[in-house]
Amino acid sequence: MGYSWQIALLAVFVEGLIFIVLSLTNVREAIFNAIPMALKKGVSAGIGLFIAFIGLQGANLVVNDDSTLLTYVKFVGDFHTIGIGALLALIGLFIIVVLHHKNIKGSILIGILATWILGMICEAIGLYVPDGKEFYSLYPTFRMIDFGAFGTTFGQCFNVDFSGVDILNFIAVLFAFLFVDIFDTLGTLIGVSTKANMLDEEGKLPRIRPALLADAIATSVGAIFGTSTTTTYVESSAGVAAGGRTGLSAMVTGLLFLLAIVFAPIFTAIPSFATAPALIFVGFLMISSIISIDFEDITEAVPAYLAMLAMPLMYSISEGIALGVISYVVINLCCGKAKKIKPLMYILAVLFVLKYIFL
């Protein structure tokens, strides 16, 4: 729309404030609870496919193709960059699978480090050749971080000139952020909590409100610091796969992220093809929730299937939930099973349809 990035950050900040209000009330919790259990399992499996797809892209195992949109990497072409990276990602995946089978703690982390070390060895013997554009040296550097960069973005969401800003456009941007963020967050909570077996018999997540409130506060705080929407991290499923079940896991992760700021030159040397095997493997672990879906009941299975299918293909958790909710309402209405549809599901279906029309 031609507006400044400060306007975008302000929209994120205001969205976070609305999030906080919705989290203090029962709105977001009610949305979570209204989604049927089968659809939640489909969302969990869909997130698994989604993060696996991200891993395949990060490893360059799946690449763009003019004729088929996507295809597998040609290992021979550009072997010293894309090819060797993809090969090492496969090796890393096999390492994680074998270690996980042997019940070795930290199998995912060991797989990432092993792939990185193999990459450095390949760079040393000339199999991996950095090009300085997309592929860089795998050896860590030890330069100091420029913390002064925070000064260029901190508080800029309040440094806004509203002259020439169409308020309707601003509201449209605000609701676009809000809509995507709500259902990305809910989708991640559904997927991770389902995999962690944290849902009760009714498909509800006990003590969900603090999680939603933490997510909402982080959104506004992130905007003040100058970053785009801060949301619940779908890769949290890697922590669940490693055994994380309590808030202590999240606290330790947060502290390590703070520490990583200082050691960023080291961590940024870890290539995407080294972390990709972890995402692919965690995707496998999460897709297992699909086996508990009753495929004999097509009114439950098809919406779950559509949600699962849409997430990787549309590259969005929220779009998967949208298709799942709309199809669940339409299919059950047409099949004469309106009684099992919760009232809030009708509202969500209408809102999703309106989103496709106006946003």
C-alpha cells in the first residue's frame, strides 16, 4: 500500500493489544475449545507436514521447477553447493532416525551438530564451496555483535506520521495481522499440545489462558523492539519430541535465545541443511496423530484431511484451519449432522469466508 514500515509495526503493536484483551476474556479459549477433536488431530498432522516441507526446502531437497512447480534437487548440478548440502541433510536425517531408535537422548541435537561438522569437513576437503551469495562458509566467526542496531528500530512503531494514511487501509492491515496471528497461534498450540498429550478428554487444553496471554504480550513487545509479529513457535514441537513437557523447557529455551544473541556469529554459521533433518523428523513424529482419526466417519475425516493438506501446500497454518472449519460446517450441515456443530463453529466459518472476500 506504499506505507512505511513504522506503520506496519504500529499495526502489529495494536494487534497485540487486541490480543491481550481477547486473551484475558474467554474468546480465544472458546475458539480453541470449539474446534472438534478430529480437526485438531488433522491440524497437528498438517503442522507436521508443514514443518517437514520447510525442512525439505531448507535442505534444498525440494526446489522450484517451472513445469511442475516443485521437484527434487538435481544432485549433480551445483553439487558443491546445493547438491552436497542436500546430501548431508539426508545423512543427518538418517543419523537422527538411528539415534532415536536407540533411545539416545538429544538425538535431534546430535543430528544437527553431526551434519554441521560433516559440512565443515566437506568444506575443508573442497566438496562444499561457499559462493558468498546463498552459501557461506560453515566455519564460525568470532566478531562482536553490533547491539547499536536496536536503536534504529526500537520504539519506531510510535514514530508514525498519520498524514496521508487511509484509516480503512490501516484497519484492513490490522485485521489481516490479527486473523492470521490468532489462528497460527491456535494451530501451533493445537499441534504441539496434541503431540504432547496435553489435551483432556474433551479436547481442551488446561491452563491455556496464560499461554495465550504470553503470546499476546510478546506480539506488542516485539513491535516495540521493531520486529514483525512474534508468535508461538511451531518448531516448539522439536522440544516436545525431545521430551519437553513443562514451562521449564520454555524458560531454558528463552534464556538460551538471549545467550545466542552474544554468540550469534557462531550459531549463524550452522547451515539450514543441518537444521533441516530435525524439522523433517519432527514432522514425521507429529503426523502420527492422524492414526487416531476415525476415517470411517467421513464428516470428521474429510475436514481434518483438508486442513492437513492445505497447510504445506498453502504455506500457512491459518489457511489450513480456515479450510478445515469451513468444510466441517458445510459437510456436516449437508449430511444432516448439524446438531454436533458448536455455535461458535458457524461464526468462525462465516468469518473465514468473509476474510477470503475482503482481505
